[in-house]
Amino acid sequence: MSAQPELGPTVSNPVIPGFHPDPSVCRVGDDYYLACSSFEYFPGIPVFHSRDLVHWTQIGNALERPSQLRLPREMPSSAGIYAPTLRHHDGRFWLIVTNVGDGGNLLFSATDPAGPWSDPVRLPGVPGIDPDLAWDEDGTCWVTVAGVSQVRLDLATGETVGEVERTWSGTPGAQAPEAPHLYRIGDYWYLLIAEGGTERGHAVAIARGLTPTGPFEACPANPILTHRGTHRPIQNTGHADLVQAPDGSWCLVLLGVRPGGGTPGWHVLGRETFLAPVEWVDGWLVVGELTPELPAPAWPLHPVPAEPARDEFDGAELHPRWISVRERSHHLCTTKERSGWLTLRAVGASPDENDVVFVGRRQQHLSCRARTLTDPAEGRGGLTVRLDEEHHYEIEAGAGEVRVYARIGPLRTEVAAHQVPAGPVVLGVDITETPPREARSGPDELSFGFEAADGSFTVLAALTGRYLSTEVAGGFTGRVIGMYAAEGTVHFDRFDYEPLAAS
């Protein structure tokens, strides 16, 4: 038997795991900045920094003030902030995005991508969703939107110039041409789009022309990237953005999912940000293999410190990783009332409600553990794993009891209950990925329980994760794990999150 070839060094893909869809990237010198969609969560549009396209650190959220981001209480989940494009031009960062449900397309700018970002310039003349920004040689700014159509834009006023014109819209017959990005590279303008819908048929296609408005010639090898009809572990590949590395090579950042379990496969973390190498061949992009382990790039890597497993809530403000549903009032959510504790005051009576007071972080690992020390002496609340108002599991403490609830579509049920001593209690969930052993096996199992004084963990209920998946719930988001108040005031002393080894 011949020896297997020895593999060189690799890096892990996704490069930004968890619910981080629709990535848009720009390079400024040796630094890269990336922004993602955030939908119904506040603050909105997480912004990341990297020195190597592989290791990313969240440096803020672009939309962190109510004046920048309105998400009405009646707005459904998976509406809100769609598909930002992040660009750097003339010494300034520009971000264009759609707020579905309030305001349509909006433009923001900043001198520092970590913020603060400006209040929005509203763009009533820019139709549709997924807006892109590109500048030609004379400084004209072009906005291209899903569909695909283009219009010129005055950045200072937000006014459009001229008529909206249709342009190349991808493969004839392919659904949902979207996520357009326009680039000037060499002699051509390249128009990169997604098509096929954001589910298993998702794909990336490209065309080129001599002017920003075309006419565009489609690449004969389109789609240049798709995993449809395959058993590859990364699926739903699309919504790509192109960036050049310091050594002159090129890469795509794009979204994809990692389905788990048996047929049909359930993805639970949402659409994540992946990296794919590309080459130019005869004036066209050729995308390299997109795998969970990529060959390490040729340029120097700059690893970043691992995120701490514990958040002590010692700061005056929450870390930018923490997000809430639609809004976050300082009166209802604060670290300033009790030193070293996060205090939540209830409005909605459970995570079923659009106005639940909730603070969470994205689940980023297929197997992980979360714990929080909860003091419900003045109310009732706990720890929830949320996909939306109709799909979530939680463990809740109050009145000397701990209860586990499951909400699946129109059904809400109490799964387990247990009396606990008076005083603060550590609530927790262990999420364990399950390998696809049989056709109906779910993607993972969620075990909810509490810790005793000796640190032992008592499991009250173990629930299948398939019902907290996009394939069941629909929508565009992924799981968020966090703390909520259901009645009165609830205090949380700490929150631990750490990955677990896969089973």
C-alpha cells in the first residue's frame, strides 16, 4: 500500500463561526475589516478586524444607538438588518445596508471602523435589498442592488442621480439573483452575485464588462462556486465578497452552513463566514476547494488571543458580542446596578414575546457548554437557547424551583421541574453534536440542568436540537444563547461559554 501524502499546515473554516451571514470585507493597508448581517438583533452589524483573513476579532457593532437602528416591536424575526456592504474610499469607511421593516436602504460612514458610525442617511431612491458601493475613476459612486439593477448615488445627500437601470442578473432561470458586488480589476469591471436562493441551491456567479454599467459577459464556467447536489460538509455556499491579500493573491469571504444529523440535515448555527482561495485564469475567477480545513495561506498569520470562557460583567458596558432582541434599554439591562452582575428587568413574560428582555451571544460551536449564576430573588428568569419567538428552549429559576420549557412552533410545554434551595443557582446547558448514525438522527442534543453546591451538574431534560434549526423554523438567523427576565428583576453574576469536544 502506498503511503498517504503528508498534509501541510491548515487553518479552520469557518473563519468566523456561528450566526455571521452575508460577510462583506475591505482591506486598508495590512488590515482587513468585515461586517455581517444582524437581522432582528440590537446592536446591529458586527464589525471584525483581521491581519491575515483567518483570525478575526470583533471590534464593535456599527449600529449601537437607537438613532441608527430602529427595529419595531411588531417586526418579525428574520426581518431587520440585511446584507451590509463595507468599503473604504477617500480616507473614510462606508457602510450601506437594508433595514427591512423600517427605512429601506441606509448609508453610514466612519473614520474608524470600530466606531462611532454616523447616523443613517436614508436612500429613498435606492430600491430593493443587498446594496453595494463602487466608485469609478471620476469619483462617481454606483449602487448595485439585488435583482440586479444599478443607480448613481450622491453620498453627501443620499440622492440618486439618473434612472435605476437593470443589468446582468445571473444565469437565465436561476432564482434570486442577489448580493451583488462590483469591482474594477485590471481592464474589466467584474460583477459578482449570488443566485439559486440561500438554501441548498445557493451559488456564486460572475460576469465582466468594460464599464460599471456593462454590458456584462457571463463567465462560461458559472456558477464559479456551488455545493448543491453534493455531500460536502459545507452547504448553502454563496453571498461572496472578493478581497486581495498583501502578496497579490485573492480570496473570497462567503456564507455557508454546516448541516448535521441525518436526512435532510439540519443547520443550527445559522449561516457562517467561510474563506475560499481563488485564482485568476484567462481573466476569470477560479475558486479553490472550500473545506473545513484549508491549506494555510502563504502570507504571515497573526493569531489572536482566545476569547475568555467567562464574562464577569465587571465593565460599565457589555462586550460587543452581546446582543438583544430588537432593542436594549439601559433601564432594563444594566451592569451598573449591582457591581459585577448583569441586571435584567422583565417586560415580556417569556422568550415567546417580541419584547422579552434578553441578552445573548451567538452559539459558535457545534458542541459547547453554557453556565450562568442566576439570582431570581426579585423575580423569575433564566437561560435560553433561542432561534426565534416560536423556537427556543430554556431553563428558568424562580420561587424555589427550576423549570425547563420547550417552545416548538405553536406549542409551549413544561418539560421538567425541580425544587432547589433558596438563593442564587447556576443554570446550564450542554449542547452535544450527534454524528449522522441513522437517517432520522437529529443534529445535536441540548441537556438543561443546574449545578449543585459541589459543582456537579444535574440534568433535568435532554432535548433534540432539530427543532431549533433553520430547516424546521425557517428564517435567516442562527442560535443565540443567553439570559432573560420573565418577571420582576433578575441578576446574573457571570456567564461561561466554552466549546466541547465533539462526540
